[in-house]
Amino acid sequence: MSALGIDTLTWTADRLAVLGDSTCVGVGDPLPGGGWRGVGPLLAASLGATELNLAAQGARVACVRHRQLPAALAYRPDAAIVIAGMNDTLRSDFDPARLRADLRHVVVKLHHHGARVVLARYHDHGRVFRMPARLKTALKSRIDRLNEVIDTVTTETHATLLDLHALPGAYEQAVWSVDRLHPSEYGHRLLATGFADRLAALGCAIPTPVSLTCEGGRRTTTAHHLAWLIAKGFPWLCRRGRDLLPLLLRPNPHHTDHRP
């Protein structure tokens, strides 16, 4: 038996809940007919599970708690993955204490309803997405604080953790989509593999390992990269720069936020 009182002998995940932001939506892994695939469907296929994907683009941790969690609990999943928090780091009202309370609530409730929960801690986005040095430093400080929150919640709730920084090839270009913010199809397959491995470590049966061979998605080209930079990349930088402006104006962005 685990610390949660859950038997860690081999078990089957028949129902998978996916909670979080645009990464869980599947952004970066476009389908030929439109829409996204991504980590959720890839993981569900590996588990042989039905999937309830509640993720939403732009979602923050509070959104996961108040909008996504109730439906997830009603679904009574055997396993749940949660990827959320990056959108919080990009806002001027970033509050680690509130993030910790919201994320802890999500995990505790899912555990109480019988789900094994895998959280994700973040990589250094500045090593993937090029941005001004000052903005890069400020964002890394925020991501470090977010990861501290995720680590704390993981310890407090005995959740399982997938460290995106430690994924094989995490900083290779092929892992990232045209926007450098979301995984490519290959990146989503790596994510799904990582989550499957963490569930397997809990005793979950994995009937069909996730394939790392890209197939079934829509091919992207250099033209897609350039179009995204012009239409969305530079405007995104401007918006986030305004949100983080108070932090950027302080003399030492490494030590700006109060600890939870």
C-alpha cells in the first residue's frame, strides 16, 4: 500500500482525466482536419483508457480548481494529469501562496476520489523561446518560484511528479512547435511517454507504449514558423512584457516575490 492507502500493485487506468492549460489542449500537435491532439489522447491510447480532457487555453491554476476540477471529480478517473501554472507566471498578480492552495486542493480532491495524480514541473522557457535578457531573467525567477510550489504540493500530497526539464531532449528544437512555447507532435509524444512512465512506476499497466514516431499530425514548415512570429510571437512578447513590467523595473528580479 502507498502512503495514500492506494494499492500500488498492477492496476488499470480505464478513465483518464486531463486538466490544465493549452499544452493539455494539445496545442502544437495539429491534426490535418483541424483541431489538436497532443499529450492527452496519446496517453489515453497508451493506457487503453477513455479520456476526459477538461483543459482550456489560457487556463491558470485557479481555473483548474474552480472550472475543471468539478467535472473531473464527477468523472471519477483512475488517473489524472495536471499541467498548469505557466499562465500564472506571466501575470502581474502572480501569487505563490494562492497557487499552492489551489493546486493542493486539486490534488487532494482527486486523490480522495481515487485518482492517481501526476503533476508536471517546468523547464526553463528562456532556453527555448528567445526573449530580451531582462524578461528572460524575470520569467526564470517566476518559473523557479512556480516549481517550488509544485515541489511542495507534491511532497505534501504524495502526488507523482514529471520533471519536464529532465525529459530526454527537452531543449532540442524538434521537441518544440513553431511557437517555441508548446511541444511539437514529437514533444507531445515525449510528454505522453513521460506521464506513462510515471504511472507505470505506480503500478499502472501500460498495454501499448507511446510511439515516438510522428504520424497522423499536420506537417509544419519554415513558413509556419515565420508566420507565427509575425502574427503571434512578437505581439505575445509585447503583452507579456507589459504584464511583467513592474517586476522588470525592480533592481533584482531574482528576489521579488514573497515566499508562500
